[in-house]
Amino acid sequence: MQQKGYVRYEDLPLKTADGRQSHVEFVSNIYLVDHQKVIQCNIRDITERKRAEETRLESEERHRVFFEQARDMILVLELPPDGPRSSGRQ
């Protein structure tokens, strides 16, 4: 932090006091205020965002697998150039 003037962790896993696992975004910056260094820390809980992202990725994977497997089961029918022919039955 002394060299860059900031520290940033985009996904820092933490354990809460009651033992729950959470994920936070942590940003710390150094500022000069009246010629004195001041450190500002911002901590944002991103646990729900991480869960939503994991759910989205799992869903995408399920859909990808389904469509890859379904590709082998697709039946392609070619129609004659003049279109489908009626059997005369109504």
C-alpha cells in the first residue's frame, strides 16, 4: 500500500464472527489531508452477487450439456423444393 497508494481485493473470502463464510470486495486508499496520511477502507459484501454468479454459471453449464446432447437427437426433414405434398385427406 505504501508503494501503490492503494490495496484492492475483488473477492476476499472472510469468515464472520458467527462462523458463516462471506465474500467481500475490499479497497483501501491512502490520502493526504492537511499534510497527514489518511487511510480509507471500503468493504462491500458481495456474497449474494457471488451466489447469483455461481447459479448463473451452473445454469449455463446445464443448458450447454443439454444442447450438446440434444444436437445428436435432432431429426432434420428435407421438404421437396415445391413444398410439402398433401395426401388429399382433410
